[in-house]
Amino acid sequence: MSAAWPAALPTRRLGGIYFAYFAALGCLVPYFSRYLSEQGFGPAAIGGLMALLSGARTLSPFLASLLAERGGRQLLMRLALVLASLLFCGLFVVREPWALTGVLIGFHLCFSAVLPQMETLTLAHLGAQAPRYGRIRLWGSIGYMLCVVIAGAWFDALGIGQLPFLVLLALLVCSGFAFSLPDAHPKSAPREGEEASWGTIWRNPAPWLLFAACFCQQAATQPYYLFYDLLLTAQGYSGFHIGLLIALGVLAEIGMFMVIGRHIERHGLSRLMAAVALVAVLRWWLTGAWPESRGLMLAVNGLHAVTFAAAHALAMYALAATFPANLQGRAQGLFASVVYGLGGIVGALLAGHLSQRYGWGAAFYGAAGLCVLAFLLMLFSRERR
């Protein structure tokens, strides 16, 4: 029998934070390079700036989580959102490239500090209902998808110069939900070793294996985010059809977030994480091997539900199961820095190198290889209780 939601869980406010946060990303991720180009940045300058911003996203989450241990996680999340909003206002007045670069680095340092605090607070509110995390996180995917579509139409009608207005609106909505969120106190019963030190936890192989496997899977996603459009364009796909395929992936992702909790309860964490890695091997290999097959690409893109949504939800639950409550925030910050930050950088560099030397498909073969490694690491991992 499925357990009920915790009585005092602020579901709408948690979902609202995710919705608005990822809505801001829905404006930034697909369209920000175009905005920078309109501001006078050339391709090399845009590439250099993106590298600097990736560095900020790598450093910020773990450092912010250490600060949150002293000043309070909820306070830090609110402060980071306020500072991010204020810094983003600089885009309305700053025009010099170096000044704009400074503003954007400051913004990303603050904005990247928010997500680990959101994840930690959500899991703290959920307590023993952690497998139901996906039912809240799906609102982030909905916000991202809607904003990609709405912003694209908005920019076509009014110009890319409207981007700062839409991002700032999403930031203000996110801040509003954050300030309305009640304090979170872990609801799960104390486990053995609840007050274990950070060093003691890392003497166990479980966190090393978890981080290494998730690092490989995150690095493997980079060819999709960087070169999928170029791969399909080379096969004669129109922009409309590429957009439909990506939208299908996001819809499948939302569906998976709705049901992943019951699968965790039924099949167990370790078995599911290994299965996700195998599905990722299949997805990336097929993408690299037969991109010209439109029917196959339609089916394979539906696997985004597994390779992103299931992978992310399982990783969050694994962190909750591996680290005691007193170390959850630090674990979330380190995970964001190492897996999403450094893993993204390594994956992008590897994908770029393989594509340059051997063609777009080679990057996806490399991704499949990384997921084979992730699967082998999962075989050695053990679920902590």
C-alpha cells in the first residue's frame, strides 16, 4: 500500500519554487547565447564566458552548502535568490563586455547556490516519503518546458532583448515562493550513525561509487545537450521536428517523475540505478548509430524519461539514503559541484574532442561507453539504509 503524503508538506510552495527556478533556466539555456551575440559578443567571447560560468557553477554549490551549515539553509536560499535577482538587474544597465561578464559571474555564483538548498529542504520536508520526491520535482520540468516554448514565441515577436525581463520575472516568483516556505525539519527516524562525521562517511565505498557512477552518467548527457541539434540537422531534420523530439523527451520526463517513487519502493534503489545505466547505454549508442531513422529517434528520445528523470530522482534518493540528515546539505552541495559542475565540463570537453576528430556520432558512442562504466560501478554499490 502506498503511504500518504506527510500532513504538513507544503507541496504547492515546493513545486512553485522548482517551477519558477527551472522556468528561468528555460529562458537562459536555449537562448542566452543568442542574447550575448546581440550584445556584441563574438563566438570566441561567448565560449570563453560560458567556460567561466561553468566554473562558477562548479564552485558555488559546495561552498554555499558549507555556509548554509552555519547560517541556515533556508536563509541562504532566500539570500541567494535576492542577490541573484539584484545582480541580474545589471543586464538592464551594463553594456561593457567586461562589466557584463562580472555581473553574470556574480549572478551564476548566487543562482547556482540555490538548487542544492532546494533539494535538501525538499527531502527534509519529505522525510521518510523521499521516494515521492519526483512528484514535486516534476514541476521544474513543467516550468522549463513551458518557458522554452513561451519565451521562444515571445522573442520571435518582440526580440531577444526581452530575455532579462522574463528571467527576472521568474526569479521574483521563485523568491516569493522561497520566502513563503515554512522551516523544514527532517521527519525520518534517526538512523544508526546519524551524527557521523563527514570523514567517517567517506571511509565507506558507497558514496564514492555513487558519485563516480553519477559523474559518468552526467558527463554522458553532454553530447545530447551540445550536439544533438547539429547531429539531426546534418541528417536533414528541420528545426520544427528537432523541437518536437526534444519536447517529447521533456513530456516523458514529467511522466517518469510522477511514477518513479512507486518503482523505488517496489524494486529497490540499487537495481533501478543499474537498470537506468543500461538504458542510457542503449539510448546513446542508438542515437549515434542511426540518427537518420526518424522512427527510431522518436522512440529513443522517449528514453529521456529514464536517462534524466529516473536517473536524477534515484540520485536524490540515494543521497538521502547514503548520508545522514546532519550531512545532507553538504552532500547535496558536493554532488552539484562534482557531478553537475565538473561532470558537465568533462563531458563537454570529451564530446567536443570526439566530434571534432570523428564526427557527431562518435560523441554519442563515447557517452554510451561512459554509461557502461556507470553500470559497472553500480554493480559494486550497495544501498545504505
